[in-house]
Amino acid sequence: MNYQWNWNIFWEMSPDGVQTYWHTLLSGLAWTMATSLAGWVIALALGFAVGAMRTLPHRWLRMLGTGYVELFRNVPLLVQMFLWFFVMPELLPKAGGDWLKSMSNGPFVTAVLCLGFFTSARVAVQVTAGIEALAGGQRLAALALGLDLRQSYRYVLLPLALRIILPPLTSEFLNIIKNSSVALTIGLMELTASARAIQEFSFQVFEAFTAATVIYVAVNLVVIAAMRWLEHRLALPGTLGAR
């Protein structure tokens, strides 16, 4: 039996009778971007905090930061997604667990938290590497100018490290967009889940996933271009990234 291609499927009405299959894909893209961006905010905030913690002179803080990284980096993302969605509500007091289970946007919140914490461990490693790549004199110069340890990180070390780690941060941003597809396992109708729904209802599997692939590639190309512009914008005069 030959496969019947039908690219017009995207302009046909979906079973809900409200929107076309193309709008189903766009809705999935919107959920993908919302999940990825919200998770990225959490990942950056936690990643920079934990990454800086791993370079502090206090041994117990370094050990705490390293433990955080090893915990979230070495457990598979799919396992973490299931733990956040199925196990976490059971560990909370009954009232809190019931509230989480009854949330209409529970899969979205769960996916954001899971992706945020998972990616933050990877960002933390990049931040640590960026700070350690700086010449040791940067920290000493900041302290010699009268800045305390917190101020030296805020005004000197972290801004310089950010310029160094922008390329690997771009990769992590791309990863969190792609990793958001794992959220389909807990019921979030993101882009991959939308393509899967289209192929289940219309049986046009190649068209559905070809469209999803093209959308993923287009989004990632936009992210790469934006991060490359930002990298050049933040480059310091005299460095390799300056133009």
C-alpha cells in the first residue's frame, strides 16, 4: 500500500471543529516557547548562583554547589519529569498535593520547573568554567579597589565570565527548547505533542513531523542569530569576539 501524501492537511479542520491542524501546530509552538523561556529564566538565575557558589573560598558552599550540579545533571531528564509530576505532589502535605494535582496548567508548571532545574545544573558548570578561566588577578584587583567578595562577583567576575560563556549558553538555550518535547509525556501539548496528535487523527505522519521539524529548525536558527548578535554586542574591544 502506497503512502498518500497530503500537504493540504494543515488547512483542514481538526476534530475539535474549532481550529485547523496548522493552528494546532502554532498552539504547540506557543506552549514550547512559553515552557522553554520560563524554564530558561529559572535556569539562568539558579545556574549563575550555583556556578558562582562553586568558586567561592568557603569549602562547604563549594560542596553544596557541586552536590546540586551532580544531582540534577546525572539524573535523566525523563526521570526528573516523572518525579516532578507524579512523586512531588505525594511528598507534600495532603492539601498542597491535592492543590497541585487539581491545577489546570499543572503539566506546564511541572515542565517549567523540571527544565529550569535540570538546565540550571548545566548552566552552573558553564558559569564555573567561565569564572575559573579569568585571570586570577581580576579577583585580586577587585578586592584591592575596595570591593567586597559579593561586589567583586557582581561587578567584575560574573560580567566578564558571561562574555566568555555566551557560546555554550547558546547551546544550552537550544537544548532547553528541544528538551521541552519531553513534556509530552506528562500531557503538555507542546510542538511535538501537537504533531503527534495530528498524525493520530489524520494518519499523515510524515507531513505532521516534517512540519514540526521545520519549525524547530527555524526557531533554533533565530535563537542562534540572536545569541550571535548578543555575543558581538557584549564583546570587549581587543578580544576575539569583538568586531
